[in-house]
Amino acid sequence: MVRWLAHALEGRAAGARRPSSHLGVTRQLGVTGLEAAIILTAFVVVASVFAFTMMNTGLFVADVAGQTALSGVERARGNVVPRGSVFATRGNVDVDGNNVIDLNGVDLQAVVKLTFTLTIASDGTALDLTPPFTKNDTGVDPDSSGLTDRATVTVQTEDIFISEGAWTVDFPGNDDGDYMLEQGEQAEVTVWLQTYDNANALWDLGAGSGDPYIDTSANLLRTSSSFTIQVMTASGAALILQRTTPKFLDGVMNLN
């Protein structure tokens, strides 16, 4: 802008002097004080607008950066951490659906549920772990809780991906009676891969893609199989657990 103004002034000054044959008098054409003032005022206005725009942009960027930083802090304060090991439970799965287990036939043993304990990070805020399912040891477990769950658990094996797994929660030890995981509390989360038939003491396959269970014998979680569990809380905090089942399935297995 400064270079343009200087160039304009030089041009006006250079073109100001030219001979005139009118009455033999050389007329002087120059930049008057008024014109110079107008040009200078325009320059100042343009520079002011530019500076104001840059200042507003800087303030906006700073505000967005601040909000992002605060969001990151809140998310960090809400992080969940595992406490102890991941445990896998073996069960007899009624593959043929006749309510009788015959392990010498088509029925199989597989990992039917996974259990782990969560706490919140040091200085973290309370987390809502309202579960989508509960268990009552009668009929078929787990049962729909009828509650709006605030966290999502996904399950991925080498063969399948369950975007919204079936999970229940208990609070051993300190428990104030709600589903909020708070400082000093522990939440024992159980992820159900199959449903349990309490009357016949066996595990069933899922009924299809509309439920959160493993539906076919080929996809059962068995020996030497890797899996990933991700817990995503309402605050956006995520916990990922990756384990591999052993070469032989015991009743309850500590997967560390």
C-alpha cells in the first residue's frame, strides 16, 4: 500500500509539469493539498480496516484454541483406567439350540463373557456408567435395563465387530447406589458375548444381526484368538483393551 501511494504521488508530480501554448504561459499541474489529504485518508482507512480484521481474526483463533484446550483438559479429567486384569469366562454353548449340551456333538466351549474393573484417573471427574443391560440370575441373562446408557462398549475379534455390545456393571466395595463412577469407587464391567439360559445352565448363540451377541459357531471366541474391547464414555474418554485367549480354555482365565 505504501509503495502504491509513493508511486501515485511520483506519477502525479511527474505529469504535473507540461508546457501550455495558451498565451505562452506554462501551466503547473500538481497534486493539491486536498488531493494528498484524500489519498492519505484513504490509506489510513484501508490500513485501519486491515488491522481491525487481523485483530478480530487473531482473537477468534485464540478463543477457539482456548476452547479446544479446555475441552482436552475436561476429557483428560474424565479418563477411565483399568484396575487389575481382564478375566474371560468359559461356557458351554448350545450350538444346535436343543437346550442340551453335547460336547461330543455340535456344541462347543468358548469364551462367553469378559470382565474387567475400571476406576477414574487421578483428579478425574465422575463418569456415568448407566448400563444397557442388567442380570437377575433368572430366565435368560442379561436383561434389558430399560435405561439410557451413557457409555458404549464395542467388541472386535478376528471375525466380527459388535458396535454396541451387551454389558452390565457392578460396584464392588464402596457403592453409593447410583451408576456414577466416582473417586474411591470401582466399576466391574462384564461384556456378554452370549446369553445365559439359567433354567438349562447353558449359553445360547445370538438370534441375528439385530442383537449384540455372537450369532454363529464359526465366530465364537475360542482358543488363541485376539480381541479388542473399547469403552467410550459420554465425555468422550476412551479405553481400549486388547488381549488374546490362551491355547486352552479354563473355567475362568486371567488374561492379565
